Amino acid sequence: MPGNTFGSLFRITTFGESHGAGIGVVIDGCPSGIEIDESLIQADLDKRRPGQSAIVTQRKEPDQFEIKSGVFGGITTGMPILIYIANKDAKSKDYGHIRDQYRPSHADYTYAEKYGIRDYRGGGRSSARETAARVAAGAIAKMLCKKKGIDTFAYVSQVGNLKLDSPYTEIDRNAIESNPVRCPDTHMAEKMEALIRTVRKEGDTIGGVVTGVITGVPVGLGEPVFDKLHADLGKAMLSINACKGFEYGSGFEGVKMRGSKHNDQLIRHEGKVITQTNYSGGIQGGISNGMDIYFNAAFKPVATLMQDQRSLDADGNEVIVQGKGRHDPCVVPRAVAIVEAMAAIVMADHMLRHTLPGGFTG
């Protein structure tokens, strides 16, 4: 099974399954001399951790990590970094009833057809449990990017039809963690939480949008053909479980504009070249232009419902799949940490690919 590695120079390879002994990540290409703050890694894992509030899955995983290699005395050595997270609260018996049944819109059927075998316990490798490893790696990528002033953050901007209309430039970043939804608008967050609770009581699920923002980006990251910066960001986001759409800058709304309004005019401000507007989302020709990068990642409703659904079993017989286990009624509150992590990993990779004076440790 290939496809477990992401990145070019800053590369991550994740391993493990939802109901196995644990999950983890090997980070290859991280430069030496980066100070590692383990409390920041744990803080990011806690943002993704299950069981953190009443509106997410109640699986109780502490997600406490161990760094097995690549760090000595709190400093990276330049060697591969291995981070391991043990699974503590797997309840495989919750999935015994679907051993031979295919859940609608899950990877059950495709995995069985492709590999001839599938781990039905929580989806195995296809489970979003794998993303905890990405978040741990992303925390280290953030520390790497911080050396050059690059900062990444994300927040929930939409749940169902409830949409935050304020642009990222007008939100209070400090308010993101003030509520379990991770929406920076308190009033909208209350509405979103109420909707998620209602959907959960109905045994149903709902989707939403996570907005990501990257600031402090230098000019010149990305390549103009196949390795465009926005293309790598798109791949990173679409590799996250349940992500169904990606847009950056003006995105799909840009099609409503004329070029005369959409073009970002270059101006000089305080001795620095910037654009008067930023419909480009900080990227032009696949290369960063020094402006903020902002994007949206759309997440579908979770496929597992606490309702009966019609499907087929491994023999092609019609069956009724019963909803059991512990699942999120909406993934976006926990997906915020994953979006941040994957964005940071892309930026760290491109920073290493782009030679800058002084390098990362300068």
C-alpha cells in the first residue's frame, strides 16, 4: 500500500491503524538545530483529540505522544524524527456487525476490492485517527516555519447553512479557542453548536468549512508548473479525511467578477512591494507573492450515521447497516488542527526547497 508519504524535502510518513496498537509518523528532512517545544505539540494534538467536548466523538484518547528519535536535548539532530501515539480506547467490538458489510460512503468497499482485505475495526488505515500523526508532524513544521516568521492558523467558518461572512482580516483570532466549534464569532458559534447538537440527536451528521490563513510568507515559494504552491496546498487539504473541496483566494466567487476588478494591482507601501487587493490569495503563477495566503477546505457530513442504512455485504446481498460506535456528528471543529498541520507541512517543505539567505537555522 503506497501513498503514505507526503512532501519533498520535508517528508512525513504516517503509520498505524485506528484500532491497532498505535499510530505515528516519521519526519525526514527536518534540519538540525530546531528547538522543539513538546507542550506545543501536545496542545495541537489536544485540539484534534477525540472526546474533548459534547459535540465530537466520545472516544477517550489522551493522544499523549513519545518522540523516539531525531531529537536530543530538546533540539533536532537532523536525523529522522519518529513520533508515536498509543491507542488507549479502541473498542473493536463496536464494529463486529460490519465485518462483512459495506457502510455507505465509507472506504469499506473500495478497500476490499483494491487490497482483497480490509480492517473493519473503525476503518483501519482509512480512519481519521491517522490524522493525529499529521498534527504531531505539523506542530514541528510550525516550529520550523516560525524561524522565518511564517504563521499558520485556521478556524471554522461554516457549519451546514450557517456561514460566517466576515473575512479573515476581521475576525478575532483569540476567540477561536473560546468555544468548542472553533468559530471566532461567539454569536455564530452558539448557533453552529446548537445545530450540531440537533443533528446529533437526530442520529445524523452535517458538514462544514474550515478557513486557513498563512501569514508572514516570503516572496518566491512554489514552482510555476506542477509544483505550484496552491496545488500542493490543495493536495494537502484534499488528502484529509472527508475533505471534498478546496479553494484559495477569491476561489469560486471569483468567477462572478470581471478581470478589471479581480486583478491585484502592485503598489509600493512603506518601501515594500505589495498588492492593493488580494484576490490572488497570496499566490500568483504558483509562487507566493508575499501577501497572506488564505483558503477554504470543505468537509462533507460524516458517513457513519446513528441510523439504519441500506447497503450490500461482501457477497452482494442487500443488508441494513446499523449505526453503532462513537463518531463525530460534524468533523470541522477537530479538523481545524489538521488543516493547520497540513498547511504548515507544505510551507516547511517549500521553505526548504527555496534557498533563502541564512537558511532555516540562520
